[in-house]
Amino acid sequence: MEEVGELARLVNHRFGTKPKKPDESEQEMAEELADVLFVILCMANEQGVDLDEAFDAVMEKYRRRDGDRWVRKME
């Protein structure tokens, strides 16, 4: 769970009021997000969680609950 803390610290530095300490290195958001994703994938695998199924279920929940709150970005 160390990775989640590192991501939280980076988010605080970028978007919050907590400045980075002078001795802290610059960290890339993409790398920290990927670290957290890796940990989540490992946990799901170890626990036998089907993330495709879980993700589909949670996206359906958001579509029903918040469908009128979001605008889809088209690329």
C-alpha cells in the first residue's frame, strides 16, 4: 500500500496546499498511477477477483447514478 501513499503525496503536491519538500524528487503522475494499478492487479489476482466483471458493474452503477453529470470526451 506504499504506492497509494506515494500517489496521494504527489496529488497533494500538484493540486493541494501541501508543498513538496526540497529533498523530494520530482515524480511523474503516470508512473505513480501505474504503480497503484500494478498493486491493484496483484491484489485482485491473489484474491480471485475478476476485475473485468467488477469494472463493468461499477461503470453501470455510475451510468445509472451519474449519467447526467458527465460529458463523454470524443477523440
